[in-house]
Amino acid sequence: MLTITSRIGDYYGDDSSNHIWETHDADGNLIAELYVSTERNEIMNIWVDEDHRGEGHARALYETATRQMDVFHAPAAHRTPEGHAFAEAVGGETVAPYACDCHACDSQED
């Protein structure tokens, strides 16, 4: 049996503030996690254990999170190829544009 839990925390000691949803198996092993910033409700990271990829865990976390609050995908220029594929697969809104002076944002329109 899989369990989804949620909490507020940082990303592995970086002092950020995130809503975190996690999937654990019956033995308490971490299967997948979703980090969403508390400031902008922007997805910051999604991770699924290699042995469980393709089983729908990331989608289940995303759907659980979006039932509880607004959740937004990162701007396309800030996504990994996997993150972009995930955003395309599950749909949903992208976070509103914000002041970002990185090269990727300067050269891309959303």
C-alpha cells in the first residue's frame, strides 16, 4: 500500500520553504516527492525512485497537490527536459512571469 503525506520543509538543507508531498511504500521507503515553493506555489522539484518511474507516482503527487492548492509549473526556460515533458503530460498553469535576468529567460518567450 502506498501512502501520500505532505509537510512544509526545505530542500535538503537549503533553507528554502516548500510544500512537500511524498509517496512512501508500506515499509516507509520514499518512492517519490514533489516540492512546491511556499512563496509562489511553483514546482521546484519532482523526483521518483528509479525503480518506480513510469508508474504514475509523479502524476499522483501533482494531482494530490492541486486538489489542496494552486500549483504552477516553472517557466519553460527553467525546466529540465523531463520537467517540460511532465508539465506537458499533466497540463496546468505556468507560474506568472517574474523578474528574472537569466539568459534562458531573456531568449525565450512563454
